[in-house]
Amino acid sequence: MFGLIATLSACGGANRFEGDPRGGRPMASGPISDACLASDRRARSPALCGCIQAVANQTLSGAEQRRAIGFYRDPHSAQEVRTSTRPADQRFWTAYKAYAERAEQVCR
């Protein structure tokens, strides 16, 4: 799971969903995409970050996206949320995990 977080925190962001007419990845722009592109991850690219944002737009609320941006700056914070016993953290982690799994499927 931590590897998935690291991969996703390498990219992502957006406000609208656009499919590539040639059957490629969906693309979007937004806060996760911006954080992804600003990260120091080698895997980042406009295509991957835009795809991750498009999935975020479908699966995470705006507040959840803003919270997830923190994982780009501090990947260890994801581990802290994952192991938290606070109900709000547990709800967020459930949503984030579903988003991460979907982004991994769609954005490979």
C-alpha cells in the first residue's frame, strides 16, 4: 500500500474529466495534478498527473483532494492517517484507498 501511495503522490490534479479520443488515459487539471507535477518524483509527467487528477475528481471530494495533497509534501503523513484510530481519519483513508486503487488501474 505504501508503494501505491508513493506512486500516486508522484502525480495527480483537476476540475474536469476528458477522455483521450485515441483511447488513452483520462486527463484533468487541478490541485492533485499541480502537486504531482511539483513533486520530485521521477515518474511524474503531465499525462500521469492529469490522469490521477481525473480519477480524483471522480472519487474524492474537494476537501479530500486538498487533504491528499499533503501526502506529496510528506509521504509519511499517509502512514499516520492510515494507522490513526480517529473516525474522520478512518473515513478519509477508506476514500483515499479506493481512489488510489482506481487510479492505479486507470493510469498505468
